[in-house]
Amino acid sequence: TRVCDNGQIVLDQLRVCWHPFILMDYHMPVMDGLECTRAIRKMERQHKFPGRPPIFIVAMTADVTAEAKAACMAVGMNRFMTKPIRMKQLASLVEEVKSMISTGGIASNEK
């Protein structure tokens, strides 16, 4: 588990160590969640993570607008969750992703 303060740090971490699951804030300094997700999906298309499934990216934001959700999904995020996040909701999502990882069932949401 790693905590990154901005999208550029996420990309730097992925270059060192691939992660199957990212909780991505929509609004971050330096590089926001949209730009970071675009970069991750580009890295995947360029086979920067050989033998790995697409990373499961979940938008986490206080922005409840339909436009925010559409923007997140358009860049390839797999889910959209609004804050505050309930622990039960997060635990359920983690179990779902763990199951998908173990069966190889993660697919990119990229349009």
C-alpha cells in the first residue's frame, strides 16, 4: 500500500512497482486523477507492465456531478465513488477487485 500526494507520484511509483488497484482522487495538485489515468492507460497500451492485467482504477471524489463521473469513466477509470466513502462499501469493492485479480477478470474501461 502506498499513499501518493499527486498523480505524478503515482506514475513514479508505477514505474518502480506495478499495483493492480488504485484509489484515485479526482482533484490533486501537480497532476490530477484524469491526467494520471490517461497516462496509466497509455503505459498499458505501450506494454510497460508486461504480463499484467489492466490496473483497476477507482475515482474517489467529493465532486458528485454527472460531468465528473463522465470525465472519469471517459479516461478509463473502472469505478466512480463519491466521498464520504463508507467502510462497508470500500471493503466490498476491495473484495470484488481481489476476486477479479485472482481470476484474471480485470478489464480496462478505456473507450
